[in-house]
Amino acid sequence: MAASAPSELAATGQGALNGIRQAGSAIGVAVLGTLGTLGTLGTLPGTGGVLIVIGLVAVVLISLARARS
């Protein structure tokens, strides 16, 4: 996103990219926290396994993204 912006708007593009990353991180933490809480309350059984799978998928995706750059 920042690389595709014209040079006079590079700072704006980088700021937008950082804002989107932070919003995505906040939403991800909120979702995982909610799933973890539901699992401990007994509302949603089997949530522990789901959280482990989501964590493993996140690790794989992050390592693949770093390998590309």
C-alpha cells in the first residue's frame, strides 16, 4: 500500500497502512480474548483446541509473510 502511493503521498499511505494493522491487531486480540473467555465459562466447549489452531495458523502466516519480504 505504501509502495503503491505516489511519492508526495507516501507518508499518508504509510500512516493508513499502520492504522489498518493496528485495527486488525486490536480486533484479533478482542476475538481471541472472547473465545478464551467463553471456553473458561463453559459456554463454548472445545474452545481451547480452536485457540491453539488459530495460533498455529497465525504463526504460519506470519512466517510466510516474512519469508516473502
